[in-house]
Amino acid sequence: MSLQMNRRFFLATATAALAAPAIVLSSRSASAAATTLTLGHGAAPGNPRTIAAAKFAELVKQKTEGRVQVNVAGAETLGSDSAMLTSLRTGALDFTANSQGATSAIVPELSALGLPFLFENTDKAVAVLNGPVGVELNRRFEAVGVVPLDWWDNGIRHLTNSKRKVTSPAELAGMKIRTPADPMTIDIFQALGAGTEQIAFGELYIALQQGVVDGQENPLANIESSKLHEVNKYISLTAHKWESTPFLMSKIAQARLGPDLEAVKAAAKEAGALQRKLSSEKAAEVLENFKKNSAVEVVDVDHDAFVKATASVADNWKKKPFGDFVTQVEAAARG
């Protein structure tokens, strides 16, 4: 009887020992099967885009119960916005919170969102993008291998420079202003009488510091987080255009997600709502800080003069091959 019990004990122990590695291997296999994706963006630490990107990664992991994980690389560590878009289309990058200017190189119609003085605030712009305008843009994005997940906020853009107070377009004469590689922004500043030069955002601080350009234009949050006010004393509240931050996914990444795609889309929307809220709050906070900062000078401008000087820009864009879409965007914004 004792021999039989010992034999049974030995068999049970051996079976358990053999099963243990299988359990460990199974656990490792499940972990290895998690889909890991990468999100790239160009914003500095503390920027609303940076915070929302981290939140997106957190939400994706939570909503997919760890089946999908997102690594975030900010501050242009994966290259410029244009380089990241190329990586996105080839599948080397999975997501990007990009710039409207760079993205318009692959979907030219996107530039229409930046018509001068078209949107007075983000809520109005997002309402337009959630309608037929957004549907049409989505169709055009998908044709080039990209899926828009949401429209984050890059804010209302203002002018800074190191030379003088700018209150009217006439005071821009002779200045060289850095713009992104965005045809709409270039057209706006040329209509205002300034010279323009395209410089990567990551190189902008040094370009301003060395006098390669006299000024630049950006949302207040970007000016503050990249410390551009340290080399551009004068901040003119031109509010010349609103810009989106298109939050984009590669169609190649979309194909990898399978049933987790809807969870990823939901995470993008939730992170986008946070980004837009933070962007609005940050703009108000930064403006107050700039007004209190004796090292910079916040300048109010002759708004009507700027509107009048840029009136020809919309007319010229309506003559482009996608002029009907430009008209559609303008009508939706004014409606």
C-alpha cells in the first residue's frame, strides 16, 4: 500500500513539474504576442500634444487589456513632421500627431482649414471637421494610405519677432518670417508683405537666435514650450489662422489591429478631447504669463488691417484644382 502511494505521489509530482514550464511558456507566448506600435510627434515636453500622446498610449493599453501597446517618441526624435509622414505611409511608423502644414503636402486640400481668419476658435473648427468637410478629407487621406483618427488642436497662430512691435501689416515690410512648409501660411505672410523662409521646427530656436530669420508664427503654447520668446521679444496677437494637429494612423497599422481597431479609435477620440481642453487652457495660461513677463512685449494689432491685407488669399485658393473644396470649407465655417 505504501509503495503504491509513493508511486502515485511520484507520478503526480512529475506531471506537475512537466506542466510548469508549459504554463510559463504559454504566459511568455501571450506576452510576446502583444502588438507594439509607435507614435511619433514633434512637440516639446509639457506641450498639450505631448501629454495627450502619452494619454493615448495609456488608454490603448487599458482598452485592449494589454493586447496593444504604444511607444511614444516626441520632440522630433523620429525626424521632422514631413519625415514622420513618409514613415507613416511606408508602415515604418504607426501613428503621428502631425502638423497641418506638413500634412498638406500629401493631402493639399487640408490647407483650406488654414484660410486666414476663417475660424475664431477650435470648437467651430472641430464642428466643421465633424461634418461633410471631415468626411471628404477622410476619403482623400485614405487614398494615400493614411487614416485620420481625430483632429487635435494646434491652436490659433500668432506672430513673434525680434525687431519691433508689429501692429499692422506695413510694419512687416523687410522682415523675414519663418513659416512651416505650408503653402497657405506662406501665402498669408507674402500677402502681408513679409519675406518667408521654411525651417524645420526643431531648428527654429537657433535660426531665430542667429538672426537667420527675424520672426516666426505659432500658437502660444508652442512658443512657450519651445522657449521661442527667449529669442523673439515681441509677440503680436495676430490670430491670423487656426490649425489642426491631424492625428493619423498608417493603413498598414490599421490592418494589424484586427478587432482591437475600435478600441484604438476610441482611445484617439478620448485623448483628442483631452488635448483640445489642455490646448485651450494652456493658451490662456501662457498669454497671462507673457503679459506678466517683463522680458517680452505682448502687442495688440489692427485686426481689420490684417484681414483686409489677406483677403486675396482665399480668392486665389479658390482658383486651385480643388477650389470647390476650399469654397465648401469656407461656407461651412461661415454657416
